[in-house]
Amino acid sequence: MFQRLSTKLIAAVLAAVVVPFLGFAWFMDTQMAEKLSRKVVEQSLLGLVKELGGELDRLLAGSRQDVGLWAADRWCVWALQPDERVMAPEHESAGSSSVGGFLRVGDRNGELGGAAGTAVGEGASELVYLPEWNAETLHAVASGEQISLGGSAKPHATEQFDRYVEFKGIYDYLLLVRRDGTLATCNARDAQGRVLPLPLLELLFARDWSSEPWFQQALEGHDAVTDQHRPSWLAPLEPGSELASGYDIGFAAPVRSDVDPEQVVGVLYALVNWSHVQEIVRFENVAQYFRGLVGEGEYPSAYGWIWSLDTANHDARIVAHKRPELYGKKIAGDEIRLPQLVQDVYAADLALHTPYTFQDQRRSAAFQHCGGAAGLPWVVGVGIDDSDIYAQSNRLRSLLVNSTLIVLLLVVLWTLVIARRTVRPILELKEHTARVARGDLDARAPVRTRDEVGELAEAFNRMTGELKTSREKLIRAEKDAAWREMARQVAHDIKNPLTPIRLSLDLLDRARVERPAEYPAVLDRTLAMMRRQVEHLREIATDFYEFTGGRKPRLETLDARALLAGVLELHHAVAIEQRVEVELAGDAALVGDRHKLERVLSNLVSNALFAMRDGGRLAVAIRDDGARAWIELRDTGSGLTAEARAHLFEPYFTTKSEGTGLGLAIAKRTLEELGGGIELVDRPAGEPRGTLARLWLPRG
């Protein structure tokens, strides 16, 4: 049954559809789903945690820098100095304005109303007491009351703090604390511009801050940072309020004296609202990053978190999460129970978590340490359900199965029709092939269709017709190949003198621009060289003409040193361009054809310079051993590859991106024609690199 072509065709088509599908399904399941999809998501997780970690580091570094800059502001230093409570009249003009810490009251009878102070005795109305800067005064000023405070720096510092808080938008409180732990002043308004409640201000001014760890550390001259916490002096959160906004992180910086920078006169403490940290790992932001994994209308399961490491107990607690009720929970504790994740974060700074199960979902996650520059042992992480990772590949697998079943059925039916139409003309073609095998070159197969079988019949007919003229075409092809070889040889010979001409023109142009004083000499040398090369080109054309008629070499006795000096001069510009040091040593007389030898030597020098495009040394040595004249060209280039050594003198073989590969073949033939020879030695004398070209010719 399987001997018939139609049966084999059906089986082949079925195999061509089923086998690739099974292989592709396996690939989708094991490679794309398990490897490609997972790898893409894992790299996305790593990239996202690096991005989130960078944002957190920038937030912390920016806040720390803000507090340091504000602490260095002169108004902070002045606001820590004691205020004058009594005013002298000579420092003020009439009215209620103030300068230098004193207030002059226009009414000399001792009447002073409002909060400005109280007159001191009868007849001493010009000396008044100023109100103390406390919670009530700060609240009154912030509420718009007109209070004269003399030259106190505290109102200005408070105004500056309010501007900082409103401009930055992330700070809850800026507290300026004296060395004795009492509050000098603070911001009077929140980030929305609302005046802080008076009870809160009274609590801040009444509190003794000296026992706070951040205060003690800042008094020693060091910056301090407090991790996520709920300030103990704040009232409990109201039911229904956002939990994250009730937490803060603190930054403390020492305020140094403007007279003695080594003396710490106070501490500036800033509290950043935790909601701005939580916003960085907000569920919607993280989930949107993986939106392409799930279908339309679905939402990814990915979310981020921040842990604070508890190195003493080799654990970590949650400080940011999409569920704020988990704040403070231990990762290895009874409620979370994921100790393997804690082991991961203590083992690496940036890595993937060991796959884990949380709330009955298999999950993958990545983490990165951050906050180190601010002294906070934080770890930011991002996790996603494995079901989301494989969602796209599962949908694609289902689509492939359904589509393939439909296509498979259509293919079987269509293959049956095609098989019947295909077999019939093939049998006819078989009969005509037998006629050709018997020598009947006039056999022609009928062409009934325009499909592949019809094209095959036409090809068969063309083949039988072309067999009669094949020998003639073969002879013509051999002649064309011979002419092409000669044309390539001429092109190769012409290219060698053109290259130094072009480079010399570049060098001449550069000399004209950079060294005007040397330009005439360079011009003369370049023109002389160009004349020689033009003459060389003319001789090449003449040689080609003579080559077609079998021109023989014109032998003469030559000075080998002068011959090589002329060739090296042609490549002088290239050597300078490539920073190649050229040396010429020795002398000898030899017998040869000047122009043929110039072409051979020029080709060898060109090859050596090509091998030293990044600089090197070309040493040319000439010697006479009494029987022959020897020329050796030794370079420090890359040497010969194994492939090049095997095909050195074969026509058309080259390792360059350009050229015909005839150079060494022509050189070998020319030298043998002159009674000499050539050999190339890779890494001569055990040297680590370089090539030695050794030529020998009859001595003169």
C-alpha cells in the first residue's frame, strides 16, 4: 500500500502537519511557557525592583539632602538664639514696627493693646515686653493676627518651613529643637496650606525631645534617620482614615553655629509622610507593568512591597504593602510563614526569590536591597502569580490545538485530490525518460498543466534540447573563464599603484592644512611619486598587451636595495598612516625584470601593511649567499591562519574583504619565471606573531 506515490504523498502531508504541530506544542509547553515566558517575566521582575529601589533611594537621598540644606540655613541658627523680651525706644520710629529685637510704642502714656506686650510701669511706657514664641503665638501668627515680635528670627524660620512643606508636598512636620531638648519653632501649616491645630502645636512645644535617639545622634554631629513608625505624640488614627498616611519616616540633621561650625546648637527634624513611600509600590502602578500578560478586562496579580530587615532576629517586617493592615508583620512569623523568602534576602542584594506559595497561589518574585545610603535596611520586592505568567502561552496552546484539527481535516481532503492529478503526468514523464536513456534526444513530454508537474515536463523538454549543444557551451565557458582570470590579474596589478596615490593625496592635503612650511617638499615628493605610479600603470597596460602575445621578461642586473627603497617609498604614506615602523638593511645585486619585481614586492609590502592596521614593524633584509640574492620581509602582524597556509598560492584565494586573490599566485609565477622562488613562514623563529616572506633570485 505504501509503495504507491499517492499514499506516500498523503502520509507525508499528514506527517508534515502533525509532527511539526506536536513539536511546536512541546516547544510552547516546555520552552516558551516554562522558559521563554518565565524568563521574560523574571527579567521584568528584576528590572522593576531595580527601578523601584532606585525611586526609593532617590526619595530618601533627596529628603536627607533637603534636611541637611535646611539645617545649614542661617535662619535656623538665628531661630535657636534667645529672643529679647524688652524693647528700647531708640531702635524704633513711631508706630508699632520693630527692628533689632525692640518695639517702640507710639502712646507714651503706657497703653499697649493686643498681644504686643505690656508697658513697664508709669512713665516707662517706651520699654515693653514682647510675647514669648510658643504654640499660642505661632498659631496666632499663622492664623493672620498682627503681633509684633521685634527682631526674632523664629517667625521667619517658621515661614520658611511652611514654604518648604508646601513646595515639597511630602513632609508632615519640620521641628527645630534646641540643645536642651525644647522646641524652638516648627512649621505652622501642612502641605495643603492648612494651619496646624493649636493642641498639636502645644504638644510639640511642651514635649521634651532630648531623650529621642535621633536627637542624641544629631547632637553628636551626625545625621540620623528613623525608620517607618507612628509618632507616639500623635493622636490615634480616626476610623476609616488611610493607614499609610498615619506613618512617617524621620530625618534629623545637626544645626551648627555660624560662629563655630564645630558647635552643634540644635537639631532640625523632618517627618516624611509614609504615603509617599507607599505610593512608589502602589498596587495599580506595579500591576500595570504586567498588563500584557493577561487578557482584555483582566487585571494582573502583581504587587509590590517593602520590608525592613531585623538583623538581630534574622527576620524582616512589612513596612509597605497593598494591604496596610500587614504593616509590622514578621515575614517568618506565624501569620506570614515565609521563612525561605527571608533567607533569600539575607543571601543576596538583587535576585529572584525561591518560588513560593502564598494564600494558595504559586508565586514568583524578585527583590533588591535599598535605603542603604540613608541607613535604612530596606528590601523592595515585586511578586506575581504563576498563573499570570503562563496565561498567554495557555491561550495560545488552546488556539493551536483547535486550529490544527480543522486544518488537518482540510489538508487530508485536498491531498487526495492533488495526489490523483499528480501521479498521472509523472507516469507519462517516466516513459519519455526511458526513451532519452535509449538515446532518443528528440523525445518530448506533453505539457498538459501549468503546475509543478507541467514545469517538470517543460524542464525535461529543455534538457533534451540542451544536451545537443552542451559541449559547445562548455568550450565557450572555458574561454570566458580564461579571459576573466586575465582581467582579474590586470585589475589586481592596477589597484596596487592606485592605493598609494590616493593616500599620498590625502597626506598632501593634510600637509597643506597643517604644515604650510613643509608643504612644498611634500608636494614635490607626492608629484614625483604620482608620476612614477602613472608610468607604472602605463607599463601594466603595456604588459597586458604583451602578455596576450607572450612577452618574455626583460632581464637586467638590478640593485636590490634601490629596488626595495623605491617600493617602500610608494607605501610610505600608508606606513605613516598606520604607525608602522619600516627598516631596510643589507644590499645585493640580482638579475630580474624591474617592473615585474616591483609589482611582486609592492604586493608583498601591501599585504604586510594590511596585517598591521593597528601599527607594528616591517623589517626588510637583503643578503647575498654567493649563489643567490635573498630578500626577506618580516612583519609583526596577525600571522597566517591554518586555512591561509593551506591555500597560500592558489589563485582567487584571499583573506581580505577586497581583492581578487591573485597577488601571491602572480608573485610565485613571476619569480619562478625569473629563476627564483618564494615561501611564506608563519611566526618565524618561534615569535608569537608575524609573517616572514622569503624571496630568492639569481645574483647579479
